[in-house]
Amino acid sequence: MRRAAFAFLFVLLSVPAHAGLKLCNQTSYIVYAAVAYPSAPDIVTRGWTRIVPGACEMAISSALAAPAYYVYARTSEAHAGKARIWGGTNEFCARGTNFTLATQAGLPGCGDDSFPAPFAELDTEGKESWITTFTESAHIKNLPDARAAGIDRLLRDNGYRNDRTAALAEFRARMKLPADAGDRDLFDALETGAMKQAAPAGYSICNDGASAIWAALGTKSGGKWLTRGWWKVMPGACAHAITDALPAGKVYLHAEGHGNHHLVSGPAKLCVASITFEVTMSGDCKHQGLIEAGFAATDTKGLSGYAAHIGEDGLLPPLPYGSTPK
């Protein structure tokens, strides 16, 4: 089954720390991070450590003693636009909710209640303590810059377009935040508000069947095809694959299930990888080291939100807009 890793989208900066493994967020996104390390005969993975912009959190609070450490992080689903990840080429198992897993080293695949994620190895130089900083842009030069950029981004995610001071005052009043509310309360409220704003828009993949599926999407913009995957969707669940307004025209969908690599397929031949991927197509799939797969067109009809429902036998007829499962 197609799952797993690909290289960082952003940079990881690491320096010695004072205790354990500290993760710092020098980006404009709320980040959720997981860590992994060998503990013979298993690989232990733990998540999620939530880190708001401009803050640091301890992912491991004891002295680092394992022979290697790894990290994987993703942005909050509250943010508009496509998700961002920080990762590498080491595939370990994770879960969507808070978790600690011990997986026997060398065994392929993950259980139905978990999925493989692409972790990056940290060079801790054998030290007992370390800091790793997630970065995004040279314009965000330090943690205070990240805090300001994060507030700006989350205000936009909440639908505010005026300047930060006015928007923040309006948001605080709407959410009834006290004047002395700290950053933790502020970012909690901003993330919660943004989740409500993001939910109606975008493209969701819903699994109406009885077993897990893996899905990929294709979109076309400016004459170029972009394909992304894989989303693992458990029975009865939905994956919010696109969280901002949908592109004009059609979104193309491919899905696979246990023993069925063509659960959702179609005449559009687009490129996918056997691991987690984001590909701008340029020519023949094979020449790019990729795999050609069939994609079915789903007509979003200019809507800002669409949910594709997949059953045991493939793609189901679309529900009327606004009647998707909660």
C-alpha cells in the first residue's frame, strides 16, 4: 500500500539545549509535532506536542539517551490552504490523536489505527539535551516575529482582513477574552475560531466503507497538474484534504483500499508516488520516478466546499451541498 515519507518542506534548525528535547516554532503556523526513537527491540513514537507560533515546548523532558532521535510535524487543520509538514525519509507509525506507540523495528506497515509518517533524523551530537527549531521564511527572523506572524495568519483564517490591532480587538471582544488573557488562551481561541471557519470550505474525502482507504488528489492550475497524497481515511471518518476555496472546474480523486488499488479510478492518468508526495507533473510519470494512476473527476461546480464519499464499491453519488455528514 502506498504510504510514508518525503523530504522537508521547511527547515529544521538544531542547537544544544538545557534539558531533554525542546521544540521551538519560528513559523506563522500552529504546529503539531511527533518524535521517535529506538528502544530495542522497538521504535517508540509519541505525539502530539502542540507548539504555537513563537513558543517552545518540551517533547522529551528527560536526558536524551537513545542512539538516534527523529521528528515529524504538521500544521494545524485550522489553517487555510494546503497543509505543511516538516519531515524526512524515515518512516514510523503515528496516530491522528495523542499517542504513544511501540512498534517492533523492521516490521513493514502500520496497524489500521495508525499510519506511516515521514520523520527527519536529528543530529543531536550524542548530547543529553537539544533544541530543534521549525522555520518557515527568512522574513521570520526570531520567535517574537513568529508570534506576530502567527497572530496575523490566524486572524486571516478567522476571516479578518483589517489591520492586526483592530482585528485582534474585535476578535477578543467577540470571543469574550479577558484583557489579561495570555498567549495560550489567545492562540487556543484563534485556533478554535479558525477551525469553525475552515470546516465548510475545501475538499473532504469521506470513507463510508468498512475498512481504511488511502486517497490522492489531482488539480490543474495554469496548465500544470499538481497531485498530492496519501491521506489515510478510517471507516466513518473524513479527511479535510483541501481547506481553502476550491479551484475552478474539477478536482480529481484516486483511492485505494485493502487489496483494491482501483477503489476510485478514472480516465485521467496522473502521477503518484509510493510514499507521501506532492508532485508538479512534467512529462511522463516513469521518467520522474513516479507511478501512473487513474483519477476520477469530481465536479465541484464552483462550490467553496465539497465532500467526496467513498463506499465499498467506489465513489458514491455526491450529496447535496450542505448535507455532508457531521
